[in-house]
Amino acid sequence: MDLSEAKRRLSARKKRKRVGRGTGSGSGKTSGRGHKGARSRSGWSSRGMTGGAVPFWRRLPKRGFSNAPFKTEYSVVNVGRLDVFPDGACIGPRQLREAGVVKQTAPGGIKVLGDGELTRSLTVRAHAFSEGAVCKIEAAGGTVEVIEPPGAPQRNKMRTAERQVE
């Protein structure tokens, strides 16, 4: 065997194409992107693009009802997290935020769920409670108070009362 018979070992990985390295490389000047047009620009993406055809998601019929715009979103607190408060304390949304149990109150308010154990008797004021949470709070000797939600979001604030009458 001599050097003329030596062959390069096959690599497991294909070498990447280095573009923009001069005309001799075969991928210089426009770097294989052609001339002008959206495909030649940086940031071009083909997502949702189907040539001249109407995109697939627009071809499908839109049917049924979605409750998503009317869904009530709560900031969730588990009963086990309430053990940080002293015995006999009255806990509301403000106290939960100050203690760092809730970072921000959701549009629907705060909902207390029944995960964890509670050893102290507390008065808990929140916008909603699960059945398990009510049982655990009352079993520990505490009380539950349901308060009004923060306020329903107003729909279409741009319309005035005069326009709605017409």
C-alpha cells in the first residue's frame, strides 16, 4: 500500500456548508439564496406558507364553541402553604401577597385548594375554595369566607353608552 491508495476515513457527521466565503467556494456572493425576494432576506420563515394556496388552517371549517374567552383564571394557593401564618390569623389576598404565598392576583381572584395539611386555626378569605380545602380548614378549627371577585373585565371599552343605544 502506498499514499496513492490511501482513502479518507468516512466521518459520522457531514461537514457543514460554509457560505459567503468567496466565488471559488461555490457558495459566495448571494450565499445560495438567489437574488432578491423574501427567501433571500434574513428572518424569512416558511411557517404557514403554502405557495399561492390558501394556508391549511384557513381551509379548515371553524366549528363549535370555545369557552376560552370567558374562562375564570385563579391564582392558586394550597392549604399546606397557609401554615406559615400564626394561629388565629385572618388571611386575605393582601396578606397572601405580603407573605409571598401569591405573587400576583389573577383576574378571577384567589382560589384555595386542598393539597397539604393545615395545623393552625385560621380565618381564610378568598374568592373561591375547593371542597377539600373547606374540609381541611374547618377540621383545623378555622373558618372560610368567600369574598367578591376583583371585578369582571369590561368588554369593548371603546364603545360608549350612546352608541350602544343606537
